[in-house]
Amino acid sequence: MPRYMRWLVYIAIAAVLAAWLSTTAHRSGQIAHSDTEATERMADQQLATCQLDPGQQEADPHMDRPAQEHTYRRLTPEEERIIVHKGTEPPFSGEYDRHFETGVYCCRRCGAMLYRSRDKFQAHCGWPAFDDEISGAVNRTPDADGRRTEITCANCGGHLGHVFTGEKLTPKNERHCVNSLSLSFTPHDQVQYGRAIFAGGCFWGVEHLLQQQPGVLETTVGYIGGSSENPSYEQVCRGTTGHAEAVEVMYDPLRVSFEQLARLFFEIHDPTQADGQGPDIGTQYRSEIFYTDEAQQQTAKSLIAELKERGLNVVTHVTEAGKFWPAEDYHQDYFKRRGRAGGCHFRRNLW
């Protein structure tokens, strides 16, 4: 083959090879671009999910919620900056700095009750100040630098502010410095408390153990289920009035349910003992749940049926609640005021 023809062949082969390489590179670029777009779309979806308001995200069926399922309130950008990203509002700018109405201050995001108005005081610091929180409603975590202690909502983890001690501004010597935008206020006559009444022997021990449950706001020991009005402790002890020693529980339904309280009640006394608990014998020490609505009645009966299926001969009565008479002051918070636990009741697992 003449030399010039061989060069023509080489040139043709080179042209074909160059065209093939160009096509391959273009296709590779398309694939790479497609993969990049897919990755970016996935990242965008994940980011969008992370940025959703908690109430918009799908509920995790394995989450151990303390009470009913609850959807968080949608936050404004400024509320999110403070509650989610732990920001601070400017001093003297919040609506609750000089606010002193009677009621309850709740978490703005989840609605859990955090502070009572009776514990609020004027600290002149520029932010709402409280010298006490509702028991178990606020968590404390030292800041990374160790200089301050952050306070957060125990129910949803929302940032509230910081707590300071040793300032001697009140007898309790504590100041919860809280952002107004972390709070929402509910007037006293609009607060939706849960109410439950349990009788299970000496009310000192029952009250003490119920007070340990997160979500319990207040407890009152007293008398219920009898025939006479405003009975005294001595009258009830004689066993002639028909009353039972009982504990009235006021609770936050967002943090604990009636069913949880009822389960706890069965675990802190002996529901198989009739007209007494341990050495305390008499009808005033009987096991009884006094329901305030049909839902409580059905829950109590359902739990009793479940325990009977487990082999327990439960004798607990389920009765509609009548008038509850608070006991004498010296019975209230009996073990708490003495700084020790009671020995007449203890908890054992039934479920």
C-alpha cells in the first residue's frame, strides 16, 4: 500500500477514535451530573425533613411518650431561634417581663405546664424570673463552658433560659431567667388540669409515691366516700363515717395520663387486700378509685380486668367521685416536710 494511503487510513482511524472518546465523555458527564442531581435531591429532602416543625414530622411509633400523642405548636422564626437554637431575646423586650396575672406559664412549643404565677417575681433583670418550677417540669444542664446552667422543658426539650443561685433575691435563693418567647400564659380559670382520686391505705405513703411521678402538679390528702360532711381525722379513724383516706392528684395531661397514674396506684399498694393495707385495718384504708368521668371509669375497670387475668384477686372498688374533703394541714405533704420517705408503702412492678 502506498505510503500516502496508509496515512489516510491512520487519519480515518484517529477521527473515529476521537469521535468515540467524545461521545463516551459526554455520556459519563451526563451520568455524573445525574448522580449529582439525585444526591442533591436526597440531601434537600433530608434537610427539609430536619427543618420541619416537629409537629409536621411523622410520629415515631417507638417513641415512649409520657401521655397522649401531642403535636407541637408551629414556631415563628424568632421563636425557633430561641427555643430550638438556644437564642436569647433582648432584655426588657418580652411580654412577660412585667406580667403578674394569676395563672400558669406553659412551654410555648409543646404546652406543658412549667411555672406558676405565685413563683414569679420582679428581678429587674430584663427577663421573666421565677424562684421555683413545677416539680419535674424543667431540666437543668450545665453549659459547655461550665459557667451557667441551661434550663429546658422536660417534655419537649425546648430552650427556656438559665437558672442562677446564690443571688439572695428571694427566700428560695434561686432565679429562673426565662425568655418570654419560650412561654405562653394561661389564666387560672382556663388551665386544664387533670384530676384523679385514689384511696389505698394510709394517705401519707400513697401521696409520697404519687408525688414522684413526673407530671403530677399538686397532691392533697383527704377524705371521700362517706356520709358526713367535713369529717375530722379522728372521726374517720373510728370507721363510722364511711370515708376512705384518699389522695387527690392534680396533673398535667400533656406529661402524664390517668392510665399511667392508675397503673402506678396499683403498684404502690396491695389491691388484693380488702378493708386495709398491711397493719392498717378498717374500711377507711380500703382500695378504691374515685373516677371523675366515664373515661377514668373505663380505664380503671380495664386495668383491674388485666390484673385479674394475671392471677391477682383484685378487690379495688371503682366509684364515682363525690365530695372530697381535704384533711388537716399537718397531714399534707407529711413525708416531704419531714425530709424522709415513708415506710408504709413501696412500689413493685405489676406490668
